[in-house]
Amino acid sequence: MGEKQDLDAEKDIYTLETANDAGSVINLDEEQQENSRIEAVRLVVPVTDDPDLICITFRFWILSLFFSIIGSVIYQYYYFRVASGTFSIYFVNLASYALGTAMAKYLPTRKFTISGYSMSLNPGPFNIKEHAVIGIAVSTAATSAYAIDILTVTDLFLKHRINTLGAFILIFTTQCLGYGMAGVLRKYLIYPAEMVWWSNLVHVVFYNAIHNTDEFKTKKMIRGWSYMKYFWIFCGGMFLWEFVPQFLAPMLGFFSWICWIAPFDFNMWGIFSTYYGGGVLGLSFDWTSIGGSTMWLPLSAQLCSYGGVIVSYWIMLPIFWVLNTWDMKKFGRPLTPRLYFSNGTRFYVQDFLNDDFSLNEDLYEAAGDKAMMTPLYALGFFFSFVALAACISHVIVFNGHTILKSWRTAVGHKDEDIHTKMMRVYPEIPQLWYAGFYAIMLGLSMMVCEVYGLQLPWWGMIVACALAWVLTLPICTMTAITGYGPGLNVITELVCGYMLPGKPIANMAFKCYGYMAMSQCMTLLSDLKLGHYMKIPPRAMFVSQLWGTVVGGIFNYITMITIIDAQRPYLDGTQDDPAGLWTGAGPNIFWGSAQIFGALGPQRMFNSDGQYGYAYYGFLIGAVLPIILWALSKKWPTVPWHKVNISIIAGGMGGFPNGFVTGVTGSVIVCLVWQLWLYRYHKNWWSKYTFILSAALDTGAAFTGLFLFVFISGGISDKLRFDAPSWWGNYVFPDGNGEFFGIDRCGSSGNWTGGRP
């Protein structure tokens, strides 16, 4: 067996980290040589192209602008709420297809010219590439820019609002630094076939199905349905169902059924509540808590992630809670990003800041008592250190040799990927474009930090960018292969905490630029891979991505200002929202980290002889464990040790610092049914239905969220705000003290009145 593995290595056969054959690299017969080495890619990505199709059209500009505005507004809206719904790109794809087809039918064909650039209002039929670049632009816009966290925190907790110009520069620079990095790294993270970027396969199936391309015309679904009829039936069914957990009975989104055994028991609440506790065996009937990705992401990666969640929140948390380890119960709940004094009362760092928002050390020391984290929140930092170190170590020991060979042969080699060969017909973007763009964004970043009081000096910005460059390659490699990867948020906080102690705003800025450069680079690389699969010219990709970034940033900011002005008491924690919807969990987590690493500094919070000094051992453990697994793989080569990914396991163990451990049980069930049973025993069914069904279910759930936002919850106007009829499944009833108590008290909204300290 060892000889076979050595032979495979010599032949550059790269084994992906999946437990099923959908993600395996295989040897191809001669007649198969002109297709991908990755079976999942070969099943769904056509090897045909029409270079004459136009991508950037008048229809592109209009439709991408319209949907980018909607997407960025909705995503920013969800950032401040408990619900984790997002703006589905599948909705955009469906709606833009309908509108694009209508525009192709009714718009005149005359041309107009702007600054020498001529464009036709209607260049012909609405084509698949034009459709894809609209989706790519919107997906770039439909997010919450990370800089919004800085603007929100300084506004809510420090009562300081950065002016509009400074806010826009901050948003755009943090979003655009990743462009230069993506341009440099695309040769290594896009061109090799092994860099799958799994989520793109769903989009490829969807675009080809809706445009009824040659490869999909002959495919028929159950009862002879076409791909799109099948899509619409399941999409419609999910749309109707989601009104139950999202509106009529939100209890089903946080269904902590075990809590009903003893709804007033403090220990039951802390262990089994999916809303306030560990959510052990909790259920969620809301598809947005499960997601279609559970149906197609690599099985081994999913099992590692869910295994980490179960160990941390279903095993460790109950033990800590029952035994009151590290006085966990005095903080009121097991999972929260807030800081406390040793007696369990809230710690507010604002009380110890100077006028420039730096820490007043004399005042803090005079208080006598020190700030503390809840035990699980502190362990979250330990797990994040494990995840980052293990990612680097795992990629080096298990993938380093073969990836290097793959990169060296990515372009111009006889074994290069068929899709890379097909893309050679289009002119590439010169590296100078990316380098120049990166330099401009870096200069503006330094300027905004100096001018607008973000406490981060120019040299600090250089360090943040250098950190992103060093760590982006291994993280994006793991993400492209497995669908999972750690972030840089904690390591950037730690580095800046040592560099600039006592400066929370500097810490937030450093984290935003260091982390976001990597994160945005990853997003852009994923979109570039979709363009690779769809054969979209690189220059059209650049235009669509940049356009989406600009539009999204503008409307992220407008939405943020509107929501803060309307919901400030709930978001800053001075009042509790009776409905439990506006909690500001995201800003609270961001600000909590800024207090720990910025204002107080890692020297105080994580000193070697302190309560949290163990956190640094995470780096050592994360670096060593993959090496041990690699050594075991040499000793027992028949055991797939490489599928035990310590980085993903640790990511799952520290994945829920905000305290909403929902959807785990349902996700595990869906994952096992699709990836373990259907794929192994009904592979033809799996390959035919999985990706389109995933898109249908995600789209239906997103449609419901959009409908509720616009027409029910007052997203457009307060006049369009309606409450569901009160009943035992959706809200609360008053108790004898005039308080409110939910029927799923361990998982619903309102104020818990039994046993909370």
C-alpha cells in the first residue's frame, strides 16, 4: 500500500480532503483527458464555451445596480438582528433572468455613447455570461462590509460618529485591498483543478439549468420535469413553509424541546437552550439554520466541523455548567461576549477610557477588580489559535508537496486543467493593474487612519497588510479544497494588542484591515473561480466585482445609520427588545474583542500567570497535532488520517461565541443522509438532484425572508409592519409579575424570569 501511495505522488495525483468520491482526484482514460480531474466538477461544469457572448451590457449595469442595492440593505439589516438570514443570490439569479429576458425583448437596439464608449441598449438575447456577471456583482455587494463594525461600535458604545466622507473611505479601502492580493494569487488558487471552491458548483448548475444549455436540455428530472420546473416546485414549497418558523411560530427556529421537561430549571436552561445556552440536542425547523451547503460540502470537512461543535457545546459546556467550572453560573448565561467583574456584574470599559478612547490605566487599576470573560468565551480564543496554527501546519504537511507541483504546472503544462486551457482565449488583467490598485488603496487606508482618529499609525497598517499576505495563502488553500477555513480576526487583534496596547479603536482598525484583506481576497477568488467555470473574461470579472463593492458599501452605510438611529437603545444594551429581535449581538462581539485586546490588552487578559494564560498554548497544539496525524499516516497509510482536520474541528469548537447554537442537529442529519447514504448508495440520484435541490431550498427560504422584510416587518415603511396573531407557538404571555415568559422559555424571546441571577 505504501508503494502505491508513493507511485500516486509521483504521478501528481492529489487526494482532496473528502470522504466521498465526489471530491476525489482520479486518473483519466485517454478519452477523458479533456475534462476535469475532479469528479464533482466533471459532473456539473460543461467544457464548452462561446467567446462571442457579451458580458458587460446596459442590462448588466441596470440590473446589477438594482439588486446590489436591495442585497446590501437586507444583509446589513440582518447584521443587527438575531435571525441569521441572508439575501440569496439565487433570488437575484431568478429575478434578473426574468427582467433581463424582458429587457432583451422590449428594449430598443439603438446605441448611445458616453466619453467615446459605445453601448447598445439591447445587444441581443440575454445570455448566460451576462447573467453570471450580474450575479457576481450582486454577490460582492450583498454583504455587510467589515468596516461597518468599526462605525457601529464607535457610534453605539463610544458615542462618536465618523463623518460620511471618512466612513466611505474606510469602507471602500477595507473592501478593496483584497483585489490586489486576489490578482497575484489567482495563478495558485484559481488555475489548478484541485482548487474547487465548492459553492460555485451550485451556481454553475443553476445558470446552465435556467438557460437550458446543451448539456442540460437532455436531462430530465422526476416525472419528466425540466430542471427549472423541479426547481420552482421545491422553491415554492420551501417559501410557504418558511412562514412558519420565520413568522408564525419562531419557536420552531429555536426548538429546545428538552427544556419543556423543566422549563424553570436553571441548569436545564443553561445546557439545552438554543437561545441562551448550549443548545444540546436542540432542533431548528428553519432551513436558514441548516442551509443547502450541508448537501454537497465534503463529508469529512462537515463531520470535523460538527464534531467540534458537539464536543465544545454539547459535552464541555454542560460539564462546565453543572460543575460551575470557573464560576460560570455567576455570569448569568454560559455563552456571551460581554465582560464582567469578578462578582458577576457587567464591566463597561467606557468608564475607564480617556477622551481619545485610550485606556486610563490609573483609573482601571484604582478600581481594584479586573475584567473577566465567561469561560466559554475565553476558550473560544484558545480554539481560534488552534484553528489558525493547525491550518498552516495541515496544509504544509499533508498538501505542501503536491500543491507546489500543481502550482508549477498550473499554466502552460500538458496536465493543466481543461478550464484553464479554455480561458486562454481571453486577455488577462495585467499584474500592474492589480498592483497599482493595491497601492492606491493602501495609501488611502493610511490616510483615513491618520485623519479620522482611528489610532492606527501608518506602520501599523503595513504590519496588518503583511500579516494578511503571509496567512492568506494557506487559509484560502484549505477553503478552496474543503469549504472551511479559519479567519484572521483573532490573530490580528492579538498582534495589534501587543503593538498598540490600550487603544481599542486602533485594534478594531488593525483587525479590519488585516482580516478583511484576507477575507475579501477569498471572496474575490471564489468569484474568479466561478468566472473560470463559466468562461467569463477576466476584465469583465474585474469590472463586475469592483462595481458591486462600491454600490454595496454605499448602501451598507446608509442602512447602518438608519437602523442605529431607530433602534439605538436595543443595540447598545440600555434596553432589552421585548421581541428579542434587535440584540446587536454582532456589534457586541466586535466591541467585546476590542475591549479585551485593544483597551485592556493581551498583556493583561492573557498574561502567562493569569486566568487565561492557557490560550497561547493553542498555537503549539494547533501546530503539533497535524504533524502527529501526518506521522500516523506514514505508519498506517491505509487509514485516511488527512481527513481528520484539526483546524476545522477547532473552528467548530469556537464557532458560536454569540450564544445561538442552532441548526446543528438538523445539519448533521441532512449531511449524513446526502453525503453518507445517498452519495454512496444512490450516486446517480445524488449527482442529478443535489445541486439544483440545494439551490431551490435556499432560494425559497430567502424569498420568505425578503417578503417578510419588505411587506411584514416594516422594511420599507412602518405602515407595512404587522405582527402575527399571538399564540403559544410564536410569542409570550404575561406572568403574575407583569413580566413576559415564552412557551419555549429555553429558546424563545422575552425576559426569562425563573432562577436567573
